[in-house]
Amino acid sequence: MSTMNAILKEEPTQELSTILVIADQLPVDFYSNPVYDKNLDTAIEATANLVYNLDDSGEKLAKSDATSINKFATLYDKFIAATYKGQTEEVGRWRDSKKAKTKLLLANRQRLIDQFAEKRLEKIAEITETLTKELLLRRIEKGVKEEFFSTADLSPVIKLTGTMTDGGALTKKAKDFISAIAANDLAEQNRIEGRYLILENRCLRADINPPLTKAHFGTVFYASDEFFNEKLEELIATEVERRAEMEARIIKQQEAQKQRELDAALKAQQAEADRIAKAAAQKEFAEKQAALRAEQAKKDAEKSGSYGGSSYSSGLYPAPEKVEPVPLPIKKQEEATPSVARPGKRTVRFTAEFEVVVSDRVSNKGVEDHFLTQISDKLKLALKKVEFVK
């Protein structure tokens, strides 16, 4: 087995590459020679407070030194384990003391790794914040609205080297990268806002008012021109068809309303005409009845020599026999003679003949009165006169 290739120097500036040197094979005097303890102590002291530049070169050097420390400590652990196997309890105590030192050494290694990692995270956070602020400033400068801020990927320029100068300012490369993002956002904003004008003009030509809005498109409003134009024509066609259907429905409703109003007016006019005709017929019928009763009373009084009582009730004349009307064919209708102007209506005058057998003692007036009692009120209103054939 060979001994260590070099003796550690005392100068504080001595590099780790000359300190962390040990043979690959277990030295024969590893247990008895104090120089190995000294070398281990020197390595612990030399790696206790290592500091590296916070850049790519510093990161590379820190990783290299950590690897050397790990190799050095691992060999010591290996030699300690090998020596322990061949030694007594005293060697066991020796092993424990040596392992405690290697743990210190490894703790120094972990400390330098953690320290660099912490500093690296702080630096990355600082770079990210600076880039984010720069992007916001460039967007504001170009007039980009917040709704058009894209989700920018800044990872290509979030690096320890090449993004910021030693004075803490962004490099030209980083600024150009940020400006390109802001320019793309502005171009997208102009493209989308131009679609509002396209939509307004297209609706104006199609006579669509109020015009369509972004809500009608959904996410397609932000899609490529091909999909946007296709959706626009589809919505225009649908809206034109819907408007035509609505106008037709409104016209139909208006016509129906006008017809209802006309029907109501005609119905009211007809009702008024019927009321007037009915009142006139009732008045005429009442006057005729009164005249008949007066004439009959006078005749009865003359026959009986007194104006009191009826000839029928006094027994001087027998009661009229029941008249059974025998309908004859209706004669040819006469020309229509409207009595009341009614839209859609006309008045028809026609004649019907009836023949009945009565007693010689029954007058024509009695026959007429009896006939009137056999017909409905509606027919009474339509009846104009009763003529007797001689």
C-alpha cells in the first residue's frame, strides 16, 4: 500500500486539489501514523468556510470541490472501516473519533451545497422579478391592454449568467427578449380589436341591429382568421333568418289583432242593430196588440150592447178553434233589401203561405193573433206583415 501522495501545506490559500489527496489503497501505517489525522483535520479546516462566485464558473467549481470532498471523506471512511475490522476495542474507539471528523467534513460539504443553493434561489428570484417588471414597463410603453397580456415564458433568460450585468441591470439580450414579448402582445391586441370593426361593418351591411357581440362567438373570437370568418358568416346567416321569422310572426300577429278588432266591431254593430230592430219590433207588436184588443173590445161591446166584458167570455161567441198551420212551399225569394248596413251581411225578404180552417165566427185578426202565439220571438221580430188571400 502506498502513502498519501502529498503533505498538506500550511498556507491558507492552498487549493483543495492539493489538500484532498489520499492513496487509493489503505496505508499500512494508517492506524499508527498521526499524519493521517493531521491531513483530515487540515481538510476539515480548509473546507469549513468556502466561498464561490455566484456565476456559472463558481457553480462548476463548487460542484467540483464537493465531489473531491466526498471522495476524500469516502476513502477515509473506507480505510477506517478496514482498519477497524483488524483492530481491538481500542481501534473501535479510534474509528469513532475518525468518523466523527469525517461527519464534520461532510457537514461542511453539505453546508457549501446548501449555501450555494440558497444564494442561487435568491439570485434567480431577483432576476425573475427584474424581468417581470421590465416586461410590464414595455407593455405599458407600447399601449398593451391588460386583457391582452400573454402568459410569457421567461425561462430562456432566467439564468445566473448572461441575463444581468454585475451592476444589476438587464443585458441587451434579455431586454430584446422582453421587447419581443411585448410586441407580440400588441400585435395580438390589434388583431382582436380589428375584429370588432369587422363585426360592426358586417352587421351594418346585413342590417342587423343591435349588432352581434363577442359573446356570440365564445372562444372562437380569439381563434385564427379562418375559423373566425367562418363563424361570423354562420352567425350572420342565422341572425338574418331569425329576424325574417320574427318579422313574419309580428306581421301575422298584427293581422290577427286587426281581424279580432274588426270582428269585435262588426259583432258590436250587429248587436246594436239587433237591439234596435228588436226594440222597434216589440214596440210595433205591442201597439198592434193594444189596437187589436181595443177593437175587439169595441166589437164585443157593440154585439153585447155593453162595453164591459169579452164576447168570448160572455158566451155570445164560441172560443176560436185551435188553428193548426199548414205550411205551403216558400215562394220565390225577392231581391235583397238591406235595412241596416252590416259589413259582410245582407237582408233577404221572402214570403210563405199558410192555410188553416177556422170557424166563420173567427175574424182574420183573431187568426193573426193566434198565429203570432205559435211562432218564436225571433220570428216575430223578422215578421213584417200578415196578409190574407181573398
